[in-house]
Amino acid sequence: MYRPILPALLLATCLLPSVAMPAQARDADAERIARWQRLGYGMFVHWGLYSELGGVWQGKPVTKGYSEQIQGWANIPTDDYLKVASRFSAVKFDADAICKLAKDGGARYIVVTSKHHDGFAMFDTKSTDYNVVKRTPFARDPLKSLSTACRKIGVGFGVYFSLVDWNAGHSPEVQHNSNPIPSAMELLIERQLTELMSNYGPITEVWFDMSAPTPEQSRKFAAIVRRLQPQAAINGRIWNNRGDFVTLGDNELPPETMQPPFEVPASIYHATWGYRSWQQRDDLAGKIRELANGLIQTRAAGGNYLLNIGPKGDGSVVPFEADVMHGIGAWLRRHPGLLDAMPSGLRRQPWGATLLHGRTLYLVVHDWHAGPLRVSGLANDPSEARIDGGASLPWHRDGGDVVIELPAAAPDGMLPVLQLSLSTPLQAIPAHIATANANGGYRIAANAWQPRTSFSFGSGYLTQATTRVALDTAIASPHAQKVMLRFIHARARTDRSYRISVAGRSLEIPGSALANRDIGPLMLPASPAARIEIRLAKPAYPAEDLGLSFDSVEISRRLR
């Protein structure tokens, strides 16, 4: 893992030329990503030779950088680092216990470090003898044990794989880890990926990290995964926009406009991922609350949350980290259904997060105060407001808000959860709604459209750009009517088609036609806030930018 200093986020149409996929491939991609998104929550495991050192070299704590990168930060010579392997016996490693911890903690998959930047393979590979089976007294394949244990209890199994390899030619450059991949190392990576995708049963997720591959290298690495593990989701750090989902920065919660699919990698202590013996560990209840809130904020935005533990060199889990996982799991069991809930569509609330499961709206309140709790932008009147699993609460409507009266004592000491029961599908009231002009039409300026964003990557962090993957707005329509849309001074991609949706009904329009014709007709229902959305019809990858700009959009009842 590497916590980058992210560059300024730039709006860009795309970083690389892209080719639209055949419909069958798009459907398979959508199904794979949707299956992965339903998992929602995973447990990361950082374990390797660095765990044996525990953040200490020559008797002194190494306070700079992550402890799993201690070889680079402490400038440890390769021969000295390899000597660590001679004492790596891992007598307390228990694959069943680690996988059970994930399940008890509420996680539905694990992702394990198969090889970190040090290049030491934590699996039985034929590609190099620089691995845990051949070089350590442990002399076993922990990935084999973990994958078997996961299958046994119904937890998904995934692997982390560093594209940086300090043993195979990369210098231990710890500031950016953005090394190009020479051809000899490319062959090593291909062999190791083939082994990982062939020898450990079904793979849920492949989590690439760092380096700076070329577009062709990213394509090759992704093709190995696609061929051997077609159901595995690939993270965005395979680079060159070949991944299935965006990986946010380490411990970075999603911005309000962030669109799925994405994953938040989180560590219990932000300063490290690998085991650190001198880490101060305290305030267990506060840490559980902090990380459970991170999980919910991520899920409320539609992302997956991957929470890391760093076992000791002997293979045992740090008791504090086990307690954190158990605490989150206990909280999730107190609120069944919460992890399966989806983004509600409501705007972000200052007191916490909202999620929707069917017609149940969950309110997760991280800022509890006795008195009124205002749920902004909810058009529905709930049939009941209550504490999750408990008593009903009084509520009233105040304009576009539902206001619930909270008691003084929070019903859950960690993160209290409320439920609103809805008798009709949830209807959100956007913050800004366009109204008709004197002619009964609408003119919506470009700045009145809400951007929905993601992150696009070239060969690494230094090529990150913020992309606009969608635009949406809402209009007040007093009665149902057929309307036409016209984009004023539109500049669109001519190699793409756009899907324009009004209240869920859509048309697909070639980009070349956006500036030259009226679009429609589309049925505008009678609604106080009918939503209009613009997306690419067939994006080449999830974070592909719209590549669309305009001055305004005119909506008219009259055909031109």
C-alpha cells in the first residue's frame, strides 16, 4: 500500500483512446461488477516478511512510511532483508481463524497480500525461489490455506498483487512507487498472475498496486485475469482504465458526487497497513465507531469498503484489531439488513448517512442530539419512524423535510440506526429544481446540472483525473406532457452515443446529433421534481468521462 499525495484533480474527457465493447462483453462486465458490489464489505490482510520486523530495524522504530515498506524506508540491503526470512516461522498462523474473523466481523470477502513491493511472494510460485515456501521455516503456502478456509465458511477470496517488485529490478523508491515495468519483469508478473489465477479456486477480487505499466501491459495483465477468473473484479490500480472499479486513495472517503463502482481501502490506523509493534492502540470503542462510520459512508455512496488488519510475523492477529472487527460485526448484527441496503438517492445529510432497502429507509446517526432530526429532501411521508428494532418515534413534516424527534439517550452506544417505513417508493427532492417559464418550457443552464464524478487513471496516480460520468437535474412539471430537448452550443464526443433519461425513460442519441436536432419526444410526468439524467450509453470503462459540454438545455412542449 502507498498513501499518495494526490495531484490536483483535473476535468478530462479521457486519458487514453478507448474502444466501445461488444454488447455481450458489456453485459458480462455489468454482471460481474454488480455481483461484487453486492458484497459491499471486505477484510484486507497485509502479511509478509515485513510483519516479522514489526516496524523496527536494528532495534529502532522506523517512523517514516508504512511498515510494509520498511525495506525501502530503512534502506535495508537485500541480503539483510532476506535474513529475515530465515526466522519467519509463523507458528501462530491460523487460516481458519483469520477467515472466521472476517465473517464474524461482517466482511463477505478477504483480500490477502500475495506479493508486496519487497517482491517476496507469499505463495508457492515456480517463477522465483524468493518466496515463503522455499525461503522460510514456515515452508507452506498461506494463500492455499486461506482460500480453502474461505470457501469452507462462504467468504470470498481475493489477492493483492504489487506491480512494483524490489527484488526483480525495481529500486526501492518509496515516495511514488511509479516505476515502469521492464520486459523481463513483465514476464515474471505474467507467470505469477497465471499461478494466482489458476491454483486457488474462485477469485473474488484482484487488487493491483503501484508501478507504471504501459497500456499494453495493463491489457495483458487484465487478460490473464479475465481468461482464468472471469468472475473476478479487478481494481483500478491495474491502471490505464482496465479495471472494473475505482480504488480511492488510502483511507479516503468518497466525495459527495462520487459514483460507483468504487472501493475504499481503509486501515485501522492510517499510518500503516503492515504490523507495527510500537503502534499505540487505545480507545477501542472510538475506533470501532470511526471505522463503522467509514463503512456506512462508503456504502451510502454505493461503494465497497475494504478494512485492513496486519497480523504479526508469527501469524497471529493483533488482539486490538480482532476486537475492532468483532465490534463492527456485532454492530452489523444488531442492525440486520443494513449492509444489504443501497444508496437512498437523498442528498448527503449533516448528521449521518441514509441507505435504502426496499421501502425501508435507514438513518445512521453519527451526530446524535436530543430533539429534532431533519431528513432533508424526502418527499414521502413515512408510515412510521422508529428506532431500528425498537420503539416508534414522533415525526412531522416541515416543507420538503421530515423531522423526527429524538430522545436524549442514543439507542445504540456506537452508531444508532433509525428506520423510516415508506408505503410508496422513495421520492427524493433535489436541492435545486427548475420551474417552467412563461411559455411553459424550461431553459436549464449548464451550471444547474449536478455533475456525478469518478476518477480515471492512466499509468498511475500522477495521471489521475476527475471525470464527469453523468449529469442530472430536476424540473417541476405541473402535468404530464411530451417534451423535446435541445442542447444549446453543445460540444460532444462524436465517437460515442449518449443516454438521455427523463423520469426513468430514455433515448440513445449519437454524440454527433446532440448539437443538430431536437431530441425526443420524451414523456415528462406530472411531478414536483422529475429527474433528467445524461450518461454515456456504452462507456468503455466505468469512469469514462462524458466528454460533453453545453451552454444550456431547452425543454419545450412544441416540436420544431
